[in-house]
Amino acid sequence: MLSLSVEDWLSEGHLVWFVVEMVGQINLRSLKDSYAGHGSKTHSPVMLTTLLFYGYATGVFSSRKSVAFRYITANTYPDHAASGDVF
């Protein structure tokens, strides 16, 4: 039986842990500030940056091909037409 937590699906040394930690240490204040107060609810710039870095690091750009994408996005997906829908 699979755990309900996506976090449990990833091994201890998985690359996603490093990428999440690394992006968490980058100063993204100007990027975050540029999103403040514009239009409808946006996806987190930190989450989108993490997805971008992880995708380039692995060569995988589809959330359907990687459980790590589900971890990074808290089991939601960024989509141009839908905001934060569950997989």
C-alpha cells in the first residue's frame, strides 16, 4: 500500500531534496515582489523556480513523469487555464 504522503515516495538521497533546499536559499525577493497585488491568485514564484531548476537538472519537464514534481508543487500543478488543480 502506498503512503498518502508524496514525500514518502522519494528516497532519502533524491535530487529533489537538494534542489528544494538550494532554491530556498536563493534571494527571490524581487521576483516575489513583482507578483504582489497583480491579477488573480498566482502560483508561488519559489515553487515555479524550483520546478524549473529540477526540470533542467533532470531533463524531465512533465509532471506525469516524475513524483518529485508532485512533491515540489504540493500535489498540485501549475497550468495556464486552471489554478492549483489536483493531479
